[in-house]
Amino acid sequence: MMEEVIKEKTSVSYEVAHIMGGLYGDGIIALKGGFSREWVQQLHEDVMKLYEDALQRPGGAVGRGPKRHYVEIHPEDIRGFVDLATHPWVTAVCKAVLGPEYKIVEIGFDVPMPGAVDQPWHRDFPAPEDTIIGRRLNSLAFNLTTIDVYEDMGPFEIAPGTQWDLPIGFDHGMFPPKESYGRYQALAQRKMPQMGDISARSALTIHRGTANHSVKPRPALVLGVDAPGANNAERHDLQLTRTYFETLPENLRQHLTYRLVDKLEPIYQAHTIEGLMMGEA
């Protein structure tokens, strides 16, 4: 049950000013110890099984660089989806930044395997007009590591504040010119979360996965959320079986963009990022 796995009490209030200041400033914020280690270990078991299955299925895992994959999954494929989607910090962040009618549009995970190399600096998708012109964030990505992350595991690296960079000279609107790399490296922060931590970021903040020199994979769960008017749901296929849908609390149903099915269908990920396939040159 949620009350057993979430360390943060539901009575805790999260300041809107702190949330907005972090995401509109650095472009990333985090909650330490949002879940118990036992809950995360269960998530890790589910993710690694899904990863194994995806590698056996054509189109099941999408390359994000050498020895690095992304797998989009069904919410009911993991134990704890409801715990995550209704976590009081997650819902507070969504409401503060995206408004009361936010929608969850994606769930999946990244896995940098041993031998994964540095990715080029990038955004996950081109910046929309809402951000370029309106200076408003209309989507967020939440991440949860399923293991304790250390320096040699290819930690996530981010250049704070760059969600506002205009995409001048960006390849496909996502990949900044290499002459900008020095600035990103000067700004860069490596994130080494521990099991139970949750982060939220703008996927427009310039970032990259770094080289995994360890002997372990470093899985991280991804939850994508949109404000009204954002179009990221078009890149994804969030399916729910009717049986599973009936088990969901009403306060979660209204925050999902989904397709009801009798039986789950394999997901063929549409959001390939070709520029990541070769790693950093």
C-alpha cells in the first residue's frame, strides 16, 4: 500500500515557489527518499524483466547510443505505478508547473549498459513555441533510479538553466552545435541519486548520459507529463486494459492520456532520436 512505501507523509506541503523556482531556474529539482528502498528494489526487478523481454521483441527497445536503450512500457507492467503517479510530491510538482489539468502521457525506462559511451549534449525533443516565445514550460520528465548511482556508472549530466536556450544552429531542434559544448561542460552537474530519490526536470534542459565504466546497468524510470496544449502524447502509446482501468482511483484516471484495450498490444516506440546513436564524436 502507498502508506507503507512512501516515506513522505501526505500531510507535507510542497511550496509552489520552490518548485517553480527550481524548474524555471536550474531546470531540475529532486526529492530525496521519496520511496523506500524495498519499493525501488521491486521496481528494479520489474524493469530488468521488461528490458530482457523488450530486447527479444522487434522494435521493443530503441537505441539511445551504443549499449544504451529506451523502452516504453505499459503502466500495469510494473508494480507501483499508482504509487508513483499519485505520490504527493509528483502531483504537487505537476500542478505547480503544468496546472491542474496535467496529463501523464508516457512511462518507460532508460538503461545505459556497461560500455555505454558519452551521449552528445541534447534535448529530448525540440522546444515548443510555448517555451521559445511564451517562456513557459509545458511538459516535465520525472526520473527514478532503480539502483544507487556512483561516478563510474555513467551518471546523468545536466547543464542548469539551458531549457531557455534558443535553438539557434540546433540540429533537428535538439542537438546544439559543438562550439557550445564548452559552455555546457562548464555548467554541468552530474546527478548521482540513490534508491528512493525522485527528480523532475524539463526535458528541454540540455543534458546527456555519460559513459558507463562499471560492470552494472544503470536503469532509470521515466514518467512524462504534459500541460494542456502540449503534444507529446502523439509520440507515445499509453495503453490501459479495461480491467486495470477499473482498479485506478478516479483522481488518477483524470490525469492520464490513454487508449483503452481489451488486451495490451506491443509498443513500437515512435520517438527515435537518431542523433544519439553514435554517441559523442
